[in-house]
Amino acid sequence: MQSRHDRTAHARPRHVRLIPRDEGFFPLFDQLALRLRESARILGDLFSDPANRDRYVAEIKVQEHEADEIVQQVRERIDRSFVTPFDREDIMLLASNLDDVLDWMDGAARRAQMFHIAIVHEPARQQCETLMQATELIQVGIANIKKPRVVAEACRAIRQLEKNADEIYRTAIAELFRGAPDPMNVIKWKDLYDVLENAMDKAQGVAIALESISLKHA
């Protein structure tokens, strides 16, 4: 009979991680998700209260600058970390996608300002509402990135929101070209609808990246 000593001697050695994973990326993603959600809320306020658009544009710009600084911190942390919690390419992809959503929302706010939007079309409000819901789900997914089931549920809901946003966009464009519309009105509102649609597309890009990371590193 094999002795306990012999069994222990031939047992497979346990893997010991000499250099721990750098967990500092997770708070940075939380901060990015927070700024994303806050920017969507401000954009919603802008399209509900266009008379104060200059103030809202400035507030979103603050969020956008802070997000850029956080993304830079992510890059620097990647460079100096020996062991990252997941693939470096995935870290950078997620950070970049989060930043892209905010950039498009910032672009929508600036266009509302440049076009002197005073009366907001209802589809734009609906697009903003969809974006707010998506950013809330992104925040949930980021906070639970180590829980694949929670991430999957959030990402599934984001994909449905993106489909809803596509329908809002198509209906809005069809209505914009109905009859004999004013060309300038068509130009500015088509541009705004396009930018808001792009923001939602990027939100779905975040969901795809987030779900991939969560599954690979569960």
C-alpha cells in the first residue's frame, strides 16, 4: 500500500502565483462607467431643457475630459503591470469602447449647441432615454465583471435596447423626410440622430467586449 508520504510526494504541485494580478484596473473601469452614466443623464437633461444647453454641454465636457484621463491611467497601468487580471488587449479594448460612447454623447451635446436647438424632437428624447438605460446596464456589468451570469443578463438587455434604438432611428429619419421638409432642418436633425445612434452602437460594442472578457476569465 502506498504510504501517505509517497502519495504526497507524487501529488501534482499546487500552482503558486509569485506575482499577484494587478487588481487596480477594476476601480478605473468603475470610474469610467460612472462617467458614462452621468454623461447620459446630462445629455437627457439637455434634450429635455434645451434652453440651458450651454451649461449641460460644459458639464458633459468635464466628464469627457475626466474619462480621457482615466483611459490614460489604464494605458500607463498596462505598461507597468507584470500580471493583468485579463488580457492586455481586452483591457484596452474595453476602456476604448467606454471612452468612445462618451465621445459620441459629447458630440451630440456639442451639435445641439452649434445648431442652436431650441425645440427638441421626441425621437431624440427617446434615443437619450435608451442611452441612459444602456449606460446603467453597462455600470452593472462593469461592477460585476467577475460574475458571468450577471454580465450576460446586462449585455442581453443592452442588445435589446440597441434594437429598440434602431427602430427609433428609422422612424425618426422617415418622419424627417416626410412631405416637403425644410432642408436645413433635415441636415441638422439627421446629423443629431446619426450621432445619437452611433453612441448606442458603441454602447453595444462595450457589451460585446464586456461579455467576452467575463466569459474568458470566469
